[in-house]
Amino acid sequence: MIRVGREVTSATKDRADVCVIGSGSGGAVMAALLAESGKDVVVLEEGGNFTARDFTGREGEMYPLLYRDGGGQFSADGGVNVLQGRAVGGSTLINAADCTRIPPEVLEHWGTVYDVEGVNEKTLRDSYSRVERALGVTDILEGQINRNNALLLEGATKLSMKGGTFRTNRTGCAGIGTCLIGCPVNAKKGAHLNYIPRALAAGARIYADARADRIVVNNGAATGVRGSILDRERGIATYPIEIEAEHIVVSAGAIHTPLLLARSGLGGEQVGRNLTLQPQIPFIALFPESVVAWKGIPQSTYVDAFDHNTAKHGLGGYRMEGISGGPGFASFIFPGIGAAHRQLFERFANTATALILVPDRPGDGFVSAQKGGGAKITYTVQDLWRKNARKGIAAAARCYLEAGAEAVLWADETAEVIRSLKKAEKAAANAPLAVSSARLVSAHCQGTCRMGEDEKTCVADSRGRMYGVKGVTICDASLFPSSASTHTMIPTMAMADLIAHHLIDSGA
Ligand SMILES: Cc1cc2nc3c(=O)[nH]c(=O)nc-3n(C[C@H](O)[C@H](O)[C@H](O)COP(=O)(O)OP(=O)(O)OC[C@H]3O[C@@H](n4cnc5c(N)ncnc54)[C@H](O)[C@@H]3O)c2cc1C
Ligand code: SF4
């Protein structure tokens, strides 16, 4: 059963063996596997419950419906747009459906530098297989690559830069191109189409529009969760909801898991710290020919020639990935205001766009509670990140100019339309990428409840069990001790599968 906010007409109480908070990559997998193992499971999900029928393809309607803060969640200084889904299925409903595994060097890095035990290629192998099977992960076929994505690879191939095509959890994709605002034909197999139905079939009860406000603890052990039923239309809380449970799984994502723990007075001073955003800088290339980037799979190709993986530092370097979205998305990444913006936008049909993904290192990134509610995301763009992003911009300019672009620029107010490689490389080397001018995007927030065996520096152990309190397991992207340095859906789901199997095997 999924019960949505408007169906709840009074204060509600329920009781279960396990209460899972959040139903995205981490929460959906945990709910399904624990329910299938015989546990009585209740899920609280702050977002609504949507189906393909709700996905109208209109950005103005979908961002407020499916995204945290309507897609307008930013770091405190306004420098990075931190995107997250908010719905049954979490960010899997609105993500780009790229399926990647954690690079082996990053896992090694976690083991040697962060004292993570038992999370490695070998222990994750079965989890990856199970998750990829559940999502129907396959290769994107050549015929499914749209012109926007093809152009990136064309340039890279001419320059002998290594690249490729993503694996994906799409089946029967009709190339409508609205993946980032929900797939209207259920081709994109988010968690709402696999793990959530499995959880329901195994008896789990899901409350949508139900925000967990506090975990209740007695004598050092969790006893339940207090929350609020939300009226989405009016933006208010209507009735209280109380779940009694001896085991709480917190899967509210890397921004809201630490907030919930802090509101509950749980965890030490590490809660909310070590945030990595892996910011991406959008890149734009103008072609004489028609590109029509908004049609077809939005993200299907990448150039990973400049990944720099080491066990010592995790993943470094940068990567280029084709991307496209609707006009709302494009208007955000196209620089300029007024007439300049309009002039550029008139070329939308002839524009190819990419994201330059640059992994960051855990630094001063910190999530805390905003006065009056909500998250305050403190984050400083690192010098090393800027250095690598500048190299990435120059490499993207090379690729697109080689592929026949007549001009290039990137998402920074100071960037100009540049027509020659020499000028582009010089401008890239001097790109300020300042907080006030660059339009950076993060779709991969991670690391705010770091896992590892050192209780002083970590919030949970390597199996997600929270230190200092009994019966609370953390299971989402907040566990990653440093950036997984790749897309984070399959990594989070595989980690959830591993943690769920540990819990089931231990009989907890
Ligand atoms: C636009 C976009 C594109 C992306 N593209 C890709 C991609 O192509 N490939 C890939 O691998 N990854 C991609 N990602 C990243 C990936 O989807 C996420 O990293 C992953 O889903 C994170 O899993 P999670 O469980 O940590 O959080 P989420 O999946 O975000 O789930 C967290 C859930 O918790 C809920 N929640 C939060 N607070 C509360 C509360 N107090 N009470 C109840 N519920 C709460 C939220 O509403 C949300 O539904 C993308 C992300 C975005 C935003
Ligand atoms: S491109 Fe494919 S997966 Fe994406 S919205 Fe369209 S049909 Fe769905």
C-alpha cells in the first residue's frame, strides 16, 4: 500500500520492525530486501507518489513536483545548484539513467585512507549484479545516441581521446528526451518501477508526503520516528505521524540525512561534514547545423581520457559527458542576461551541450539547519577543482571545434562566444569560475555521514551502523567517505544491497 498525504485525515500511528526514511536509491533497495526477508517494513517519504501519467514534460510543472526546492536548492554562497529528487523513488525518478560502478581505485582509497572494511570489488560484485539485473541495465545502442551526444564523441575520436557510451537502466526508450523531469512511458526504470513494487509486494507500507522530523531514542536505542504528513499543494504539515520501530534506516540523501540526525540529537560533530558535491560546469558549442539536443536520450556519451584514478587520492582529473534538457534547463546553463542571453538562446536548436564533471575532495563542505527550516549547504569550490575544470573546458573546446563547432563558451557570466581554439584555450586557462559568475551544477551530493571503522572521524561503521546509538543504520550516498567519483545511483544501490544482506544475515 502507498498512502499519500491527502488520504490521511487524522493523526496516524503505525508499528513495524523497520522504518525506512526516504525511498530513493538507498531507501528503496533497503525497503524491498528487508521486506522480502520477512521484516515488517514502513517507509516514510517526504515527496509525493507519481506515475508516468503525471509526467507532463513541462519543466515549469515538473521541477516543483519532483525536485527538492523545485530544483532551486543552492549552496549557501549561491555557487552550486544542488539537484535532488523528492518523490517515491527519490532521485532515480529524475536522473539521467547512467549506470556506472565505483572505480576500483576509489574503493581502494576508501579502504586505505578512510579505514573502510569489507567494501571492495569482491564484496560488491554480487550486489552490483543483483542491482543491475533488477534495473535491467543494458548498453545504450549506437542508434539511440542523439546528435548532441554524438558530436562530443566525434570530436574526441578525431583527437584520439578515449571515450564511450553509457550503460543505462532504460528499456523500450522512445527517445522523448525528458528523463530529467520524469519518463512519461516508464522506459527509464527508476526505483519506483522495481524496488518499490517489490517492497509493496512483500508487504511494506509506504507513506508518501510524509516527512520524518525526528528519530526517537530511549536508553541509547532507537524506538521510532516522529514525522508530519504534508499537504503539497498548500505547503503545510497537516497531521502528525508516529512509527514505532526498533530499527530505523535513514536514507534521506546526503543533504537531509545529516539534518534529520542533527534534529534528533544523534551522532557527533562529524554529522553533516565532509560534503562532496562533485560540481559540474556546463559547456556549450554552437554548430552551423541543426543539433536539436532536447530530443533523444539526454546523456549517452562520455570522454574519460582524463580520469586520473589513484588509490592514494581516489579519482582525480575530469570527464566530459554530453547532456541536454528542455529550454528551462538550457536557459539556466546559457550565460548572459537580457539581449545577450536571448541572442544565444535563438541558437538553441544549433547548440550542443556537455557537462564537465570534476570530482572534488572532502573539504569544508558542511550541511546544517537553516534558520526557519531547510538545509544550509556550506561549500567552497576548491582550487584543485578549478584547476581541473579549466583543463576540462579546454579539452571540451578542442573536441567540439574538431567536430565542426563554429564557436564555444561555457556557463560563466564572464565567458564569451569564442571562435578559435587558440583563444578558447587561453580563455579556459584564465577562466575565473568565480562563485558570483559560474553556473555550477551538482547531481551527486555525497559524504555527510561518512562510514569507516574510526568512530572519531566517522558517523557510521562500514556496514552503515551508526555509532553511539543502537538500531539506526544509515544507507544512502551520505555514507561515501570521499566522492565515489562517478554517477552515484548504482553505487548507492549496490551499497544498500550489501548493507541489507549484512543486516539480514546477522538476523538483526
Ligand atoms: C538531475 C540528476 C541527474 C542524475 N543523474 C544520474 C545518473 O544518470 N546516473 C547516476 O548514477 N546517478 C545520477 N544522479 C544521482 C543519483 O540519482 C543519486 O546520487 C542517488 O539517487 C542518491 O541516492 P540517495 O538514496 O542518497 O538519495 P535520493 O535518491 O535522493 O533519495 C532520498 C529520498 O529521501 C527523501 N527524504 C529526504 N528527507 C526526508 C525526510 N526527512 N523524511 C522522509 N523522506 C525524506 C527525499 O524526498 C528523497 O526521495 C542524478 C541525480 C540528479 C539529481
Ligand atoms: S529519453 Fe527514453 S527514458 Fe528518457 S524520457 Fe524519453 S523515453 Fe523516457
